[in-house]
Amino acid sequence: MYEKLIDEYICRVTADMGSAQREEVGRELKSHIYDSAEAIAVKRGTGIDETIVREVLAKMMPPQKLAAMYPSKATFLKSNGMWKAVQALAGIAVAFLLLAGIIYVVAPEAAGISVGVILPVVSALALAIVVITIIFSIIYLYESRLKATYEARLHRLERSLEHPASPIKIGFTIFFTLLGMAVIALLWPHIPFIANFSTGQLVPLLTPAFGSFVPYYLGWGAAMVLVQVLYIALPQKWVASLLETGLSLASAMLTFWVFQAFPFNPELSVMIAAGIKVLLVVAILGTLIDAAKKLWQTAQFFIYGDLRNSQAG
């Protein structure tokens, strides 16, 4: 009877796998389950029965979570959210293209802005899609070819995108930080915005005064990239986390400085300018909340050494 329980559990884990991988993973899991059940049975001086097998299965991971440790194309893409990321970027790119088309039809005199600004943004988004696809393909090839034992995979299970020291999260943070730095350095004088909703006139969003802020944003971005590298290089994760907390506070201060100087085009309507101020205030508050969370994260790293240890305790 207990053989059926084991087979049902393994079938749920390997549902999305190819035949070769299904056979290999099934053999690996069955061996682990039987070894664990036998250890319990020997300790209790009995034979393996349904109760012991149920106990072993109850201590194991949910099938979907365990399947993510043996990535097939379906489980890997699903667990890492690749398609969602690509679809989101593609949606933004399509929105920009539609905006460029509307500008060309409604305001032909502003076609130069749509070609000179929107198309580079769309190109950057397309590049991001390609890079993300390549990153996930490399990770998938590595994971799918890795011949580690079940116990070795278990030690890697909790490493996820939410963990601040996760290589995947670090890679994404570095990539989008560099992309943001490139946009600020190259495109900030050309960002268009509607001056008035009633007329639909497009004007540059920022004035030349914003140029004085650009070095600070680039310096902040470079520091963020360095901190992400420190997450990998340093065993004391609390150091990188503390530095990241400081960068969050620096970001809030920089946004407050922009709020005070308000280097936005004076041709913007009063309502639009007020909306921008509200967004800046919200950004400042959100960044301060994020800094508080990172400070708490730093304390956990310092006390436990790893966030997983704090959760286990």
C-alpha cells in the first residue's frame, strides 16, 4: 500500500519532466524515501509500513516546490517567472510604440521626439528582453545538467529571488541599475512629457538644471552595483546589507533634493507639476520604508548570519 503513496508523490514531482529526467529523478527520490523510512523503522524496531512512509512524505517538500529543484523547461520558467518578466517588458515596449504612432498621427511636428527618444527606449527594452532570455537560458542549462544528489539540492532550495544574496536577484539588480544609469546619462535631456492635458503639447520634462543631479545618480548607481558584488564576495552579508540601507537613505535624500530644486520644465501645467511633486513625496516615503526594512534585514544577517537561519529559529 505504501508503494502507491510513494509513486503518487513522485508522479506529482515529475509531472512536467521529460521521460529521461522523470526516470532519473524518480529513482533518486524513491531511494531517498526508502532510506529515510528504513532509518525510522530501525530506530523503532519495526518494519517499513504506511504510517512511517506517510511520516517521511510529510517531512518532505511540497511536490511543486521540490520539482523546482529539478528544472524542466516548464517548471524552470514557471518557478522563476521568466515569461512574466519578458511579457512585462514586451508590454512596455508595445506601449511606447503605440505612443510613437499616436504622436506621429496627432502631432507630426513632434515626430522627431518619438523617433529620437521613444525608439531608443524601445530598443533598450528589446535588449533587456534578449539579455533576460540569455541569462535564464544559461541558468537553465546549468541547473538541468547539474548531477547533484537529492540532499545537495535540498541545501540550495531556499535560495530564491527574494533572498538579498541570491545570484539571480543580484544579477537582475545590477542589470537594471546599469540600464537606469544609461538612461539617465544619455536620455534625460530628451524625455518628453505632456505640458497640458487639454492641448496635448509635448515638451522636455526636465530643464538643464537637472544636469547637476546626474553625477549623483550615476554615483549612486555605481555604488549599488558595488554593493551587489559585495553580497557575493563577502561572507559577512550584514556588511553589504548595511551599505544597501545607507544607499536607500541616500536615495531618499537625493529625491528630496530634487523635490526642493524641482528641475522640471516650467511649461508644465500647474496640475501636472503638482502631480509630479506628489509622486516625489511618495517616492521619498517609499524609499524610507525600504531603508527601514533593509535595516531590519541587516540586523537579522548580523545576528543569524543568514536570513534562512532566522526563519528556522
